[in-house]
Amino acid sequence: MTAAAATCVDLSVKLGSLRLKNPVTVASGTFGYGTEYAHVFDSTLLGGVFLKALTMNPRPGNPPNRICETSSGMLNSIGLQNVGIDRFFSEKEPNCQRIASAGVTIFANLAGQTIEEFEQLIDHLETTTAVHAYELNVSCPNVNKGGCQFGQDQTLLRELVIATRKLTQRPIIVKLSPQVTDIAAMGVLCERAGADALSLINTFPAMAIDAQSRRPVLNTIAGGLSGPAIKPIALRMVYQTAQAVSIPIIGMGGIMNATDAIEFLLAGASAISSGTANFVNPNAPVEILRGLEAYCIEHCVDRVEQLIGGLQV
Amino acid sequence: MPTATPAQHTLHHTGSIVEVQQLAPLIWAHRCHIPEIAASVHPGQFVHMRITEGSAPLLRRPFSVLDANPRDGTFRILFKVVGVGTQIMTGFRAGDPVDMLGPLGSAFNVPRANKRLLMIAGGIGMVPLYFLAKKLFESRRGIEVDYWFGARDAEEIYLLDDLRQWCNTVVPVSEDAGFEKRGRVTDFANEWGSPNLVLTCGPTAMLREVQRITRDMNFPVYGALESFMGCGLGACLGCVLNTTDAGYERVCTEGPVFDLHRLELGP
Ligand SMILES: Cc1cc2nc3c(=O)[nH]c(=O)nc-3n(C[C@H](O)[C@H](O)[C@H](O)COP(=O)(O)OP(=O)(O)OC[C@H]3O[C@@H](n4cnc5c(N)ncnc54)[C@H](O)[C@@H]3O)c2cc1C
Ligand SMILES: Cc1cc2nc3c(=O)[nH]c(=O)nc-3n(C[C@H](O)[C@H](O)[C@H](O)COP(=O)(O)O)c2cc1C
Ligand code: FES
């Protein structure tokens, strides 16, 4: 393959009615609202940004300790701390607008405690062009009254998807909880209820203990496990769900580099997110993007979409 | 239509270690060559350092800067071996590459009017205060600094000769019999005099005591705080402490230097 052809890899991917300029996105809660990494890399290079969870009212979040390291991973119990929808508009939305105008797809991550709250959030966000799609956070394991029950209760989940689907032309993406017996079945349920795409996976409920003090390390005792430790499980879940649904999947869970990202694409994800990796190497998303392009060149793939679901079994 | 502005300058640097010193059995200092950090870091600020290319440990580790030399582009960090990451760091050698984010966080600010400062350091909490004492001395502002340096063992008290050059008085305090003053720094609060400003860094138990004492004595006090960190950049909200007036604030962004009287340090 010639050098001229090398620059011609089509990295764009289709995600329902959206086209992302490339499949590399950053996971909700690991990238703030897009400004925090401004001094580290140019976020306009990304295919998409998933914003930190939003709720109608500001939420203070959980008391510290909120994070700790575990074998090849980390626990977090941030507790959905966020500024609430009003301050999102006054403080964060202008920057989202700036990134969006550079061709980055912006996903608002919604963390309602009731169906009504999800509906209200969408109502508000419909007024801005800085947001292109909604990701329903039905799987955050951190807040007792939060998403947990939506992600685990089939009736509630179906009701939520149907209710939110009616309110907007924009894609509705459901972020699935890994804390279910059959994640593919949950994906099918969401697809039938009208979801346009699925994100998987969110973190696993887990805990750490300090043997010296005989106390839990996190204030909330349990938190969500992310990072390389969960990658093989995430990969299996993406694969199984991709086999069962025909809507696109955004794959995540322990993606640290381009090879990890390619594995998720081969398993059936149409796009990927890096989360914990952004803390380890803030340049990870850009390195993933470059590595993906290099892989395509090396393997004579001229459209990255050709990799999606390309696993040979 | 607004256009995308690329990152103005970067906080993410690679450089190398140029010197490794062991100051005590568990205390090490690494001199690093990263001119961008050496040129712009202020006392109180920290670097967030990648320990390995692999995933053990996975997350970066934060370290305060001990001193910086903008002329040769180097600065030092000083650390105590407490776990897996700091243990690995004892194996670093001159010439090894380093990957750091920095300088991060807020710095100590000493207003012009403050001429008598009291510094209360506990253990490796000496690091940012060492840098501050040095900077104030070099600024020739005629500020008098009393530097109290407490640690459990006399062995964990070091670099006193440097501090003595820069400070009015340097008072080491250990719980063993290593120095004239035996006990904890906060046991000697009646000897602290009447400073315009108190600056402190150390374990939470000590900071809680300093908070109580300075509140009773009505001294303004700033402290450099610690917490577990994820991103170091303000995005993950993992590193927060609770304040009395503004809810949770991030140690990596609003801190690590805080008005100590604003913090809820727990019982
Ligand atoms: C802003 C800031 C500046 C710091 N400056 C210095 C410095 O100048 N010199 C220095 O030696 N250390 C400093 N620290 C602390 C240092 O980051 C930790 O000691 C280090 O991360 C421990 O890594 P480890 O892998 O060796 O320990 P781990 O194996 O991760 O942990 C070992 C033990 O230390 C505890 N621990 C680890 N990290 C922290 C933390 N951040 N806060 C409280 N307890 C912790 C753990 O609970 C555990 O008990 C600073 C921390 C912060 C937040
Ligand atoms: C500190 C932290 C905060 C997170 N906050 C959110 C959130 O607000 N909403 C959400 O849907 N997922 C949240 N997540 C989950 C991530 O988006 C992602 O699904 C998960 O971390 C797995 O990917 P990773 O292994 O690459 O980190 C958070 C994860 C971390 C580590
Ligand atoms: S360490 Fe991520 S916000 Fe402070």
C-alpha cells in the first residue's frame, strides 16, 4: 500500500442516524464536560465525547474516599456529583458547543432517578445544538436511588426507553449494566423498545478493604470497578450482545490502547470509549486513534467499519 | 461559528531522571529534567507521575515538588516508600525516562504584608514547605520563617542544613529521643509565637490538630492536602475534600493548598 493511500483510511462510523468522524470516544465521567483535558490534548480530534452524568438538580456526590486502585483496575464511588441542568447551560454548554462545531459528536449522559426526570432532562437539552444524542445511564451502581433499578428491572427499562424515545428525534442510547444475568437479553429488550444504540459496559459493583485499619477503603463501602481488570468480561458482553441485536454498540471496559479498541470493534462494537485509560495516559484516546489508523493501513482496511463484527470464529 | 482552538500549552511531559538520592532508609529524592515544569512550578504544586508502562500500579501517583531550578531545567521530588508505586520508584536510576503531568493544582500564596511565618511540617509534609521556605528566602522579602518539622523517628527528619540557611529557626521534633524536643509538633503550640500566617502540610491527624490550635489562637492557616487521585486534571471528581462553605472541592484543582479553616477534616 502506498503512502498516498495510507492517509485515505475512512475512519468514520455510523451510529444510528449519526456519523462519527472516527470511532474513538471518551466514556462518561472520565472526561468531565470536555474542558478538563484542554491542556493535554486537542479534544476536537475525538469522534465523540460522553459528558459527565447530568441530573436536574445539582448533586453533591459521595463523601471521600471516592476512588482507590485495585489489581489492574480502580474503584470509584463519585455518586453522580454534577452541577445540575441549569449550571450545565450557563457553565458547560458553551464549550460543548465549541467541540461540537469541530465535528465531535456530543453525548449527554442522563442519570434520572425517575422516568419524569429523564424526560425533563431531554426537554431541556432539546433546546441546544451542542448535544447530538442521549445516553441513558441506567446502570450507575453508586447511588441507592439512582439508575440501578432501571438497568435491572425489565419492565422499568422498557417503560423508560419507550417514554424517552417519544420525546426526541435524536438517538437514544442505553448504557447497560453488567450486573444482570443475561446482558444480551437486556439489549434485545432495549432494541424492541426503540433504543437506537447501546453502550456497554458500565462499572461492576466491587469493594476493597484496608486490612491494616480493618475498614473499607471507599466511604460507600462498595464502588464501581473499571479498567483492564474488566476488559475480558466487557469484551464477552459486547460480543454476545452484538450477536443478539442489530442496533450499534459503543464498547468500553478497560480499553487502554489501540489493540484493545480493535478487539472491541471485531467483537461487534461500532465505536469505543476509553475511560480509566484517560487517567493513566491522558493522551490515550489520541494514541488509540493513531494506532487504529496504523492497523487499518497495515491490514489494508480502507474503511474502519469493515472491522466491526469482523471476528472470525 | 466558533472555531476549535488547539491546546495552548501542554501539562503532559516526558523527561528523564538525572539524579537519585537516598536520604533515609525509606526516603528518596529524584531529580527530574523537564524544563517546562522546572520553569513554571510554584511551592505547593505537584506532579502526577506514571510509575510503569504496565498496570501494576495502574494509576499515576501525585508528588509535591521539593525544589526547582529553571536554569538547568530540573526539579526534585522527595518521597517516602509506603506501597507498591513508591517501592518501584526506588529502582529508578539516572537516565530513566519519566512521564509526568504538571505542574498541577494551587500554590501557597504569601501576601506582602506577612512578615512572620510559621511552617508546621509533618513527615513528608516537609516537601512543599521546604520549597516555599527556599523561594521566600531567595525573594529577599525580609520574611522570617519558623520551621517546625515533626516526624515519628529522628531518621525521618532530613535536609535540616538547607532549612537552617533559609529560616529564622528550624525546630525538629520527633517521638523518639533523637532531638531536644520529644513528642509531636502540636504538643509545642505554646512555643509557636505569634505568626501572621501559618502554613502546614502533613498527615490528616496533625492537620486536624493544627486546625484546632490555629482556630483557638486566631491564626490564618493554609495547608497542602492529600487524597487519592485519578486524573489529576479535575475531570474524575475522585479526589475531593469537604469544605464548610462550598461543598466538595477537588484536591487536584482547587487544592492541594486550601485555607485550612474551610475544610471538614472529620473527627
Ligand atoms: C497533592 C499530593 C502531594 C503529595 N506529595 C507527596 C510527596 O511529596 N512525597 C510523598 O512521599 N508522598 C506524597 N504524596 C502521597 C503519595 O502520592 C502517596 O504516598 C503515593 O501515591 C503512594 O503510592 P504507593 O503506590 O507507594 O502506595 P499504595 O500501594 O497505593 O498505598 C500504600 C498505602 O498508602 C496509602 N495511600 C496511598 N496514596 C495515598 C494518598 N494519596 N493519600 C492518602 N493515603 C494514601 C494507601 O491507603 C495505603 O495504605 C502526595 C499526595 C498528594 C495527593
Ligand atoms: C471516575 C469514574 C466516573 C464515572 N462516571 C460515570 C457517569 O457519570 N456516568 C456513566 O454512565 N458512567 C460513568 N463511569 C463509567 C464509565 O463511563 C465506563 O463505563 C467504565 O468506567 C468502563 O470503562 P473503563 O474501564 O474504560 O473505565 C465512570 C467511571 C469512572 C472510572
Ligand atoms: S484527581 Fe480527578 S478530579 Fe482530582
